[in-house]
Amino acid sequence: MSFWGCQLKPGETYAVKANAGGEVLHLSQACLHQPQDGKNFLQVADGKQTYAIACLQKGKFEYASFDLFFRAGNCSFKNKGTSEIHLTGYFEPDSLGDLEEEEEEDMLEDDEEEEESEEAPPPPPAKKKARK
């Protein structure tokens, strides 16, 4: 994971670039910086759709927590308000699925090596027939 942050001035738009640090951005928090009077709408554009994801206001709601995921290169954030908004989050590791597959393969190889290295128990001793 790598930290991500953005400072949105009033009226500013920030586009998350495809090579900004990972494939998937996890947005964790928005916070007013030196709040001014009035409402501040944080909007996200994901593809062709735009959504308001927070309404921040001095003295009432100065921060918002999120658990939102966005594909890098396909989203942008816009500050519709009079105060600067700081956004924080992190990028998910690239190719998480590939890492999980590699770990599973390593575990299977380790299991096979352990099975090969274990010695088979010696056969039980043969029973001798008693002579009469």
C-alpha cells in the first residue's frame, strides 16, 4: 500500500492519473483546511457520472470518513465550495491476485518438498514361524 493525498482548493478539480501509484485508490478521508463559512461539496466523477460524496461545513461537519474504491485513471475529485479540502487514502497493491497465486504455489511446493523429505516408516518385522 502507498499513501495518497490531495489538496483541493475551492473550485479545483483533481484527476487521479493511471500511473499515480497503483491501480485502485482507496479514499479514506476528506477534511476542511482552514474552514470558511459556507457549505463545501466534494464531488467525484467516475467515468461520465458525477456524484456528491460529502457536504462539509465549518463548525458542523469538518471531516468525513470513507471506504470508497476508485480505478486510477477513471476518476476525478472536485471541490464545490469556499474552503480547501484535503483528501487522504492509499493505493491498493498492484496485481494483488497475482501475489496470492504466487503464495499459493509456494505453499504447494513447500508441502510437496516436505512430503518427499519425510522418510517412510520401516516395514514391520516379518513374523517367524515357530518350528514344531
